[in-house]
Amino acid sequence: MIDYKKVTGEFDLTGKSAIVVGGAGGIGEATAEMYARKGANVAIVDLKDTVTDVAERIAKEFGVKTIGVKCDVTKQEDVDNAVAKTVEAFGEVNILANMPGFVELENAEDIGIDIVEKHININAVGVFRVCQAVANQMIKQGKGGKIVCVTSQADFIAIDKHVGYTMSKAAVVGMIKVCALEWAEFGINVNGVAPTVVNTYMGEKAWQGQVKIDMINKIPAHRFAETDEIAAAVLFLSCDEANMITGEDLVVDGGFTIY
Ligand SMILES: NC(=O)c1ccc[n+]([C@@H]2O[C@H](COP(=O)([O-])OP(=O)(O)OC[C@H]3O[C@@H](n4cnc5c(N)ncnc54)[C@H](O)[C@@H]3O)[C@@H](O)[C@H]2O)c1
């Protein structure tokens, strides 16, 4: 059961323990900052060497406890280590923001199967590996928890040259629904946030020149999203304010998928 808790609309996370996978940059770093601003202790988990630098900066700025853990989500031992280190540092895990990401664009008739598999291994299987490890920790704790995976507008609409990426993100939508169904009895909410193009390393890699101009013209808001706008949606789904939302994939796309 996911219990009713009286909420205030303050989105308070004081004393909670959060893991942000993909937290050393882009949307993940913005999410980690927002969690810290709301009082959560945060583990920055990422492939990048800069995990500790990011963690130290956030601790200094927001006065919460943080750790940085280097982790490749395609490796089970790395994921288990990240969960263990978080429990060691903060005592438990209450929130997971799960957003490691890989994209490489190619036409469906030309894309290498190895590149398709890389998308699936990081964006889908890697994301599930983290969900499973964290959910087992949450189940052991017996206090429920919140899991939010960052998916994509590609869940809802076909985007040119995005076949590998879309296959991986669509898999996560299915995973979110099944995990939400199975883990509700443990008080765990599982949701997705599906952004349009966001101004990050990944956003810039995929959208340059004329395709960028054409894409912006198709978005009713007439711009790409900023990282804090996506982090705010992740924060909402990480709080008791969203206790009655589970199995959802919340679009944050400036209206792009209205069409
Ligand atoms: N930027 C966009 O336009 C956009 C749009 C929709 C969805 N997204 C999704 O948002 C999420 C965050 O991406 P972002 O835009 O902040 O880009 P980003 O490149 O800044 O962040 C992705 C992070 O994932 C980490 N990562 C990659 N492979 C990993 C692995 N194997 N193990 C652990 N960490 C790994 C990277 O080091 C990086 O810090 C991704 O899941 C991405 O698919 C991004």
C-alpha cells in the first residue's frame, strides 16, 4: 500500500536519502541540487570522474550530506556498490532519480546492432538494474520510497534517426508500469519524466544546425527545456505530494507531443 500522508505543497525532503544516477551533469546535477535545496542528503552516482567534485560543491552550497560514487550502470558490482555506499553514508535510501543516458543518431536502415545494444544496455537494462537494486533496499527498509526515471518525448512520438534511443526509452516505459504495479504493495512509487530536448551535453549532441531550428519551430513553447524545468518535475514525483501517482510517464515538452 502507498500510504496517505498529509502534504503541504512544500515538497519537503528534509532528512531523506536520495540517489541520483547520471548526477554528475545535465538534468541529473540539476535534480541533485533541487533535492539538496529541499533538505535531502544526496549520492551523486555517475560514470564521470567528477562525481566527488559535484557532491562536494552541492554539500557546500546547500549544507546537506553528499557523496560521489563512480558507477557504470552496465556493471552489477558498480550498482550494488553505489547502493551500499549510500546506505553506509546516510543509513538508508528513500529516493532514486535514475537517468544515465546514451544517444547516437543513425537511420534505422544503417544503425549498427552494437549501437542499438549499447542504447538498450545503458538506457534500459542499466536503468532497470539500478531500479531493482534500490527497490530491494527500500523493501528491506520497509518504509516505501520514490523511483523516478527520466525517459523521453521519444516514448510518445517518432523522431528521425532515434531508433536505438527510442527502443531503449520505450522499454523503460513498460518497465515503469510493471514495477509500479508490483512495488506499490511495498509503498514504492515508480514514475517517469519524459522531456523534450533539454539544453545539456546530450541535447546539444543530438540537435544542431538546421535540425535544431526545425525542432524548435515544432515545439509550441518555441524553445528547448532547461535542466531545472525537468528537475522540478522529478522533484514533484519524488515527494509525498505525488503519493497517488504511480506508473505514470509525465511529459515535460513545451507542447511538442500535442500533435
Ligand atoms: N538532453 C535532452 O535533450 C534529453 C531529452 C530527453 C531525455 N533525456 C534524458 O535525460 C537523461 C539525462 O541526460 P542529460 O540530458 O542530462 O545528458 P548528460 O549527458 O548531461 O547526462 C547523462 C549522464 O549519464 C551518465 N552516464 C552515461 N552512461 C552511463 C553509465 N553507463 N553509467 C552511469 N552513468 C552514465 C553520463 O556520464 C552523464 O553524466 C538521460 O537519460 C537522457 O536520455 C535528455
